[in-house]
Amino acid sequence: LTLLLVTVFVFFSSVWLAVFLSKQITRPVEALADAMDAISAGKYEQRVTDVATGEMGDLVLSFNHMASDLETSRQLAQTAQAQLTAANLAVEERRRELETIVDTIPSGVVTLDGAGVVLQANRAFAALMGLRLDAPLAGQSIASLLPADCADELARVIRRASRMGAASTELEYHAYGRTLHLAITSARLDLGRGQAGSVLVVEDTTDFLRAQRQLAWKEVAQQVAHEIKN
């Protein structure tokens, strides 16, 4: 009987000790598994709070440190994304404002790529060329929109601007039964990725030259009248 009691006591003690020791290992492992599932679901604030000792304790500390780093990285990424979104919105707003300004100014403005193909043109440029205000000019060669003599002069001023940064010229534009005096300024434009283009500003100086001519003839007439009087 004594031997049986001792055997039962030793058996239950061994079982209790085994269960206790296994709990010291399985509980932190289960907590780690639950925390990993939570983090994989996007809950980066999840931490393992179960107390563990030895190597399992080191593993829990390492896991919590990793989770903290992940949460910090996520917050930084969210902040950077918010800043990038705000910057993109600001750039888009500035682009729309610039397009509105360019489209409403009285001078013709057109951007070209390195081959002289129109990338963008405003309504004033289309009006100067005698085209509809909503005419699709993008993708057309600037030389095809001008007479041959004007196209050659424009090509020369674009080449000069590519070397000097900016250049200007004046020419007479004969088309659609009308004659216009145009002042053209070309400036070199960096299109990015190592590509260069140009931007043209075209102004109609016909009325200005006519007014200058009338003023000159008026002064001549006054001088002639004065000489005749004398």
C-alpha cells in the first residue's frame, strides 16, 4: 500500500510537472502565433504580453521589437504617402492654373518636341493660324501649319534658340487671304529624360506696325505742310 501511494504520488507529480513545463512553452508559442496572425491582418499594434523566460523570453522580446519596427515603418509610409498625395494635388492644381493662364492669354503659345511636333497649343495660336479654336493641333508638325518660307525662318530661329537659350524673329504670314506680321520668340525647353524641345510665343504685331506706320506718315505730312507753309 505504501509503495502504491508513493507510485501514485510520483506519477501525479510527474504529470503536473510535465503539464506545468509544457504550459511555459506552449502558452508563449500560442501567443506568438496569435500575434503573427493579427499583424498579418494589419494590426501592427499587436504585442505579446505573456511572460516567458529563457530563450522563449528572448524570442518574445525580439518579436515585440520587430512588431514595433513594423508599426513605425507603416506610420512613416503612411505619412510619406499623404505628403506625396498632397504634393501631387498641388502640382496638378498648378498645372491646371498654368493651362488656364496659357489658354486665355492673347499671345499664341505652342510647345514642340525635338522633331518640331506640336505637343500643346493654346486657342490664341490656333486663331493666329486661321484655324478653329478647338482644332486638334497636338501631334502635327509645326512646319505643316505654316507656309514654306515661314517654316524655314521658324526652323532657323528654333535652332538658334537651342544654342543660345532664346531667340526672336519677325515674319509675314500669308494665309487664308490675309497678311499678318508675327513676332516669334523661341526658348529651349527641357522635356525630361534627356529630351529637349522648345516653346514658341507668337504675337500679332500687325496693328502695332500699322499704328507706327500711320504715326510716321503723320509726322511726314506735318513736316511737308510746315515746309510748304514756309
